[in-house]
Amino acid sequence: MIGLLAALAASAVLAADPAGRTPRPVVEKATAGTSCVAPPEVMRRSHMDFLKHQRDDTVHGGIRGAKFSLKGCIECHASTQTGSVNQAGTNFCVSCHSYAAVKIDCFGCHTGKTGTAVAQGASK
């Protein structure tokens, strides 16, 4: 039953393809006037590796605010309606991860909203 509900929720964020192909996720646009740290095709394929390596640099080396920071992603890709990348079905992270059936585990510890502390318990 839970799987059926998840499938229905995910289908709500998919755009119908008139050619009968698999519908693509509906992704809200990034903040106007910004430029991504890498081309979209590179980010689609490798963002998880960039974030993982940045996590290691931050946790082990104390390096914050580097090119592939989670905070930087959230600042550009948060929804103008929710201020989040993971609150609603059309938010940036949720829409693609639902489409690909991939679990997002970043937000168990980190907030997906702009203007809030990034790590749980961290001060602003």
C-alpha cells in the first residue's frame, strides 16, 4: 500500500510526454541570473560524487563553502514557493530523485531550506 501511495505521489510531479514516452520530471528553475558550477549534463551524472567528496573535505578537513557545497546548491535551487529543495514534489531534488527512484539521505541531517542552519544543531 505504501509503495502504491509513493508511486501515485511521484506520478503527480511527472510531465506527460505527448509521444507516449516515459514522462520526465518537472523541475523548477534555478534562481534567475545564476550559473551552475558545472554543465547540467555533468551535474545530472556526477552530482552525488561531487557532494560526497565535498562532504569528506568538510568533515575531515574543515573545508566549507567550496565549489560543490550542499549549501550552494540549496541557495540556487530552492523553490520560490517553498524555499526548499525537498519539501514538495516539484522541488529540485525531490522531482528527479522520485523519477529515478533514488532515496535522498542528505536531508536526514541537513535542511533543504534556504536561510536556515545547514547541519542539525548548527547555529545560523
